[in-house]
Amino acid sequence: MTSDQIWQPLVEELARRQRADRKAEFWLRDDDAVDPTPALDRLLDLTGEFAVPVTLAVIPALTDDKLVVRLDEAPHATVAIHGWAHRNHAPEDQKKQELGAHRPREAVLDDLARGLSHVTGLHGARAVPMLVPPWNRIDAGLVSDLGSIGFAALSVYGPPKPASLAVINSNVDIMDWHGTRGCRDHGLLVQAIIAQLQHAFDGGEPVGLLTHHLVHDESAWLFLERLFAVTAQTEACAWLPIRTLIGRSAGRGK
């Protein structure tokens, strides 16, 4: 199958949106940013070229003002809080988790409050008070306390669950974590995006694309470039800033 054949179903889906005068909405979250790197440069250059807002989930304990200087040149980037140190506290026989019930609740919340303060202190208005839990996992009992320590939103992966704050989840992960650990098959990703768009058409969430710039192979970069190009060719698409989605979620009472 040629590249054009792989992408044609999305082109057709977007054309249907245009005929229906409906927007296909996307947003982009990229995890694990810490320092300026060639991979981060590539992500920022690519998203900048296509005017795609990107939300970087930054690991507070590991970052400093070097990232601030780099992002000063990337006005389309915003910064969210990726846990505290991206450190696993779960036993070996359990899935990795930093924000689980393996430590005292107060210790976990203190880490998160410190992380929010550190990242906001560094990045100022570029920082959004959104928590992105490492490995997309957080103990359900902690969620109700996030607002009290300053968070306005939570972002994990999959269908959102009702919460006391805005929940803006990613729902299409481009990486094949359990197989090649490279990019997933482009055709399968296109199918996943179309399925999410159809779900959104009936009142579901926008396409929340999840990337990890530090581990992208060439296939991942090629996929992003082609997706951005396809969505740029129609007025029926919008790549939304995270603040727009948080405001919308808060406005409808979460």
C-alpha cells in the first residue's frame, strides 16, 4: 500500500467534515521533556512549521532554565507538569507508577505541589496547571485533592472519567510500546484517528495525539510530518491549544 493510499481514508473523513461544516479537532501532548535536545528541536521545528500548538509534559525534578531559554524561541509550546521525578514507586510485580498508593498521600501531594511550583516558577505564563502522571497512572484517591494544590486539569490516556477538575486525555499514542518500541503502523494510526474523529462527531473528545520525542524513530517523525501536512490542507481541521480545551471543559462543568 502506498503512502497516499494509507492516508486517503483520513483525507476523505476530513472532506466529509468540511461538507458538514464541522471542525475536526486535534491537540498534541508530548511527554518527558527535560532539557534542550536535537529531538526536541526537531519536534519544535516541525510543529512550528505547521503552526501546531504542542503541550510538553516536563519532569519538574530534572529540568532547569536551559529548557526555558529554548522554549522562549517556541511560542507555540506550552508546559505541563509530568509528575515530580518520573520515578517508579511500585513493586516489581506491579505496573510502574509514581503517583500510586505506595507512599503516604501527603508525600505524593507534596511532590506534585513542588513540581507545579518549580515548573511555574521557571516558565511563568507558558506553564499550564495540568498534571500529566508518569506512565499515565495516578491513584484515583488523589484526584480529588489536585485542585487544592493548584491544578486545574489532569491528562492521562484513554476515555476520560468524571473528576473534580478538567480531564483532557490523550487517546492516540503513536508509539508501539509493547512491540517494536518504534512508531506504530501508519495505517493503524490513521484508522485510530478516524475512529476518534467519528466518536468526537457524536460529542466525544478531540483527537489527543500522544508523542515522546526522545524515543521517536524516523517512522514516527514521518508520521507526524504527514499528519500535519494532511490536516493543514483543509479548513475543516483545528489544532487546539491546551488552554482552550481546559477552558471549554471547565465551562461545561467538567
